[in-house]
Amino acid sequence: MADGAQTTLVERLAPQPAGKEDPAAAVAAITKAAGSSFGPGMRALPKPRREAMWALYAFARVVDDIADEEMPLGERRRLLGLWRDEIAALYAGCPRSLIGRALARPVAEYGLPEREFLLLIEGMEMDAEGPVVAPGMTRLRAYTRRVAGSVGMLSMRNFGAWRGAISERFALALADALQLTNILRDVSEDAALGRLYLPRELLLRHGMPLDPMGAASHPALPALSAELGRLARAEFDAARAAIPGHDRLALTPALMMMGVYERVLNGLVARDFRPGPRLSLTKGQKLGAALTAVFAPGALRPKDG
């Protein structure tokens, strides 16, 4: 990458000083440009809560880009450190960036915990330090708690769905289910990037290599994926069991995401996890799955498990 392009990239990913631009408009633009799968769920929210989700998404997007973009490790560490500083400034009441200022109102009004923002940064640091390759199950769980669980814990408060311990169970179970489904769907794509999120214990149990390309092309991959798929299904079930403890209307955005991802898992199961084109849903299929999850959350679960 040319030095000029690198400089522009670093400037884009650093906390941008807030000028005259409206912070709410800035984070909305980031969300729209990314084509987030959270979009339909966000539209179901009242405007103040929708803006809170835009701000959360913009923060998650920028720290994720720092972990993923091609740049020296030292630069990644520095940028993530700058965002740690910005979160500290946010909770001290003096955010400096557009995203920080967009987060200020939801932090104050919805009680967003600082710890969850810091956990999300920790997860991005795990990716930034180098490709994740065959982590142990404990490390994989720590990773999903940070990159997905933190967003779930913050989102539940933004939705107005937070009810304490039962909401924590719902948020963390659903986050694990979504992340495991992503891992199962993207084995080949991740391998091409030198990543392998399949847990070491399962790879060894199935006699598979611990390198990304070797695992992605191994004949035992469908059997391993089916085993990990059962774990993802159990997490969907755990999230589903916690739904009755909530206001269903407030939970709508989370249920819409749940429906789309469980439909993806069902598609992977239907082809016995055999390698093939990346499984994706049409807009109609996504809408159907989302609405099914809102009105009949058990309907997406195959009767045979």
C-alpha cells in the first residue's frame, strides 16, 4: 500500500475530531455505507434508540476495520489505543470524536457499561495481533464474548429490552450462536485470509490439520462442522428460552437477527456442511426468517434438532 493511501486509511480509522458535522448524521452514514445486516432491525426502533444503534455500529465498524485492514501491527495497536483513550474520555464526559459524541447520549440515557466497549476493543486486539488460527475452545469463547457478546450486551440496553440477568443470558447466548454460525459459514473465506476459527480440540478429535487451508479442504470438515453446528443450535435454544422474560416488542431487532442467522444455520445443516458457495439469503428469505423469529421464534428450529 502506498504511503499516501496508508496515511489516508490511518486518518479514517483514528478517532475523528468533531467539528461542525452532526454526530448522529455521521454515524448514520457509516452504518448505511457498510450495508449492515443490522439495518432492518434498526428501522424497527424509535428514532432515539435507532440513533443509539447507529453510534454503536459505527464504533464497532471502525475498530473492526483496524483489526482487518492491511497495516503494520504497531499502527493497529496505536489506533486501538486511541479508541481506548476515546472511550475513557467518553465516560469522563468529554468525548472528542464524532463517534464518541454520538455515543454520549445513549451512554447517559441507557446506562451503557464502559466495560463492554473495552471488551470489544480487546476482541479486536486478538484479531489485530495476527490471524486467529485453531484457538482452544476457552480462547474461542473468550473471543466471541468480546467481539459479539459485548455488542449484544450494549444493544439490549439500546433496544430498551434490558431486564437484568435474563437479558445477559439472552444476549450472550445469541451472540455465541451468531458468531459460531458465521464461523461455520465462512471457513473457506477465512482460510484464504490465513484464519481458522475452528476450535483446536475439535480439529484434533477429527484428525484434521491445524493450518487454515488444510482444514478447509479436509474430508472431515463436514463432520467437525456438524458437531460445532450442534453447539450453535444449543446457543440459539438458550436464547430462545430467555425470550419470555422480555418485552417482545423491545426485543424485535434481536429476534430479527436471530431469525436470519438461524436460517443460515439451517441451510448449512441441509447441505450437511459440505463445502460450496458461501451460503447467503435473498432479501425475501431474510425478511421471512426475521418475521418468523419475531412472531413464532420456535418455528425456525428443525424438529429433528
